[in-house]
Amino acid sequence: MTDAAVLVIAHGSPDPHWMERVEEAVRPYCRQMLIRVAYLDGVEGRGIADEVERLERAGVETIAAVPLFVTAGSTHVSEIRGMLGLEPDAITPNVKPVATRARFLWCQPLEDHPLVEQIVCERLRALSVDPHREALLLVGHGSDLPGYRERWERLLHRLTFRLQNRFYFSAAGYATLRPDTVATRARQLASCGELVVLPLFVSQGYFTGRALPERLAGVSYRYDGSAYLPHPLIGEWIVQSAKTAFLLDYQTQRSVIGDGQAT
């Protein structure tokens, strides 16, 4: 029995292979720590409330919540925080905090963590032949909502800037599905060199297999439809995120003053 555990929270999908890639990411680390995966959609009995209840029954009191999402620009991240009682403003009539006595430690989504950037670079090396003659297009889901859209823009800008500084493409840019800027940006960049398209999605599915290729119709480009999963570094990112959260919590608890003494 342990009083601490990790709860990975992913979107979920009607495709069982999507969930299996998530489960495979955490499986190698299950002997190191107690890890459970919850899904927002697609898996009955595996929702956040279901998994929190299982952890509580196992004696867990502190849970590191790791959102397996590309960025905080996803409204689902705010939804999750609301369900965990961490961000009251995010709670809508359809989002109620889970009933629990457990304490949650929040971890950040993937964003541009060094391990994420390493994955992106590996994928890019596999696609690129001669960067000086190629143009890079990063594509993310994006958001139409104020505030969330800007978070997506900042992430895509940072990654595009750093990749361009590393690989020196003839040109580099980014686009989103929401708002839909893919076709316009693809045509612009294709005029600068052979287009290399890199999608930023957690796992392969509808967006990488259908939505994005449909928007690129009529443009010549190089693309393999790969996503962050099933790269093994995603599992490492999950564990690193949780360990950092536990360490910061421990240090915070140690720094609390009580009865005139540091505890």
C-alpha cells in the first residue's frame, strides 16, 4: 500500500489502439510507482472519478495528476482542472469536481518540455533529407477560443523558432486546424522548398490520418502521420513530471512553519 500515486489523464478515443498506446507508455514504470490512466472519453469505467475512487480504495492520499495533452491551450485541460477542484472558474454545469478526500498535485501538459522537443527532433530527422531545400510546417489542433488560441500560438511559435535554429530550413512556419490555417500556410511554405509537415498530436488517429491530409490536398509534401506516441520518451516524461511534483510538494511541506519551527 502507498499513500501517493500518479494519475495520467488522456482524452481517449473510439479506437482501442489509441488507448493501448497510452497504456504501453506507462507500463514499463508501473513497478516504480503506482500509476493509473483515466480517460475523458471512449472507455467506460475508466473516467477520472472511477480511477480516483480506485486509488482511494488502495489507500492513496496524494495524487500527481499528469494531463497527457499537447498544451494548456486545450480546453480539456481546464476541464480536467475543474474536475479535480483545482480551478473553480473552469467548472461549468457539466463539469463537477470529483468527490474525494485525496489531494491533487498538478503537472503541466506536454508543451515544449525538453523530452518533447527531443521527440519532435527525432521525427523531423526521419522525414527531412536536405533542410536547406525544404520548408517546415508544424501543425497543431489549435482553438477558436480567446486565451486558448494564444496558448497554442505561443507553443507553436516557440517550437518552430527552435527547430529552425537547429535545422536551418529554407523556411518554417506553423498552422492549426482551429482556426483552419493549414491549406493557406502549406501553399505559402511550399513555394519556398519541398514541404515537410510535422503534426503535433498525442497519438495517431482521425486528425493525423484524415483531417490533416484532407487539408493538404493539392500540395506536394512529405509526411508520415506520426504522433508523440508510441515514443518511449512519453513514459519518461510522465514519470519525470510526477516525480517533480512530488519533490516540490515535499519541499513545500518541509518549508511550512509551525510552532516557531520549520517542519
